[in-house]
Amino acid sequence: MGEIHVHEFMTLDGVVDEPTWSLPYPFLPEMEATIGAICDRSSAILLGRVTYEMFAPAWSTRTVEDDPGAPFFNETPKHVVSATLTEATWRNSRILGPYDPEAIRRLKAQTDGDLYVSGSVTLVRALLADGLVDALHLLVYPLTRGSGARLFADGDVAATFTRTAVEAYPNGVTYLALRPQA
């Protein structure tokens, strides 16, 4: 049975929208290694529609020479939660249909290795609310945005997490790994 591991780039005030705000902070080899370790444990990718539509054109043409993460994103099976997409355009992708926690539970049960989730904030909020996230891997950037999509929105159910790892990088970014408490 697989676990769902969520990776997010996040500001201090919790914004996780398209992270163009991260550009002033160099992406260090240590950060690449952290994300690489999460990907190495994952045998499938789970995405929401918006992130899928952003990732597909960005990653589908990349090679390992362009980015060491390209083989993972292009070769790994991708499962897309969407009420509107009817056909997958990125190889190794399949549309799961609208969000259904039981379908996600079945996917977890059928998956050897972890399911990697990146971005997909609407999906991640639903997964958290339904107790389906096994770990959060947050790269927290030392800035605030004031507005934008947040990982935890007003009105979300309160939750408690256990820290499993933390690492401070020289560029000011902090890696924080958390597991939800039951």
C-alpha cells in the first residue's frame, strides 16, 4: 500500500500558488536532493487538473539534460483528479474523474511505493480533510505574499502534525517534513 506524500513550495503566510515568487532564491543542490528523495520513493504521481495542465506542457518536452527531474515526471504513471478533463494529453497519464476519496483510497491500496503530489492545492485540501495525506514536504520561503491560494484556508478543519525532518538551506529556504497526527 502506498502513501500520499505532498510536496509544496510555500511562503511564510502559507501561499502555495504558482511559485514564480521563488525565483529570487536559487534552487540549491541540497533542495534538489530533498525533492529527489521524495520522488525516488514514489511510483506514481497524483495531480489536480490545474497543476496537470501547468505541468504537462512544461515537463513533457524536457529531457534529463534540461532537468534531472524530467524522467520522473515523464515516465512515472500520473493520475489526474478532474471533473472536466476527459482525455489525458501527457504520456503515462490517466484521468480519474471528479474527486472521490474512496477512489483515492483504492489507488493508495493498489500502489507499490508512494504517490507524489505537487501543487494541486484544491486536491491537497480535500485529501487532508479526508485524512488521506501521509506526509507534507514543505519548502518554506522567507517571504509573505499577502494574498494567493493558501495550503490551509480559513474554515479548514484544525489539524495537528508531527515534525519528521527540518533543514535550513543557505538561501534562506527551510524544508519542513510533517506527518498528520491521527
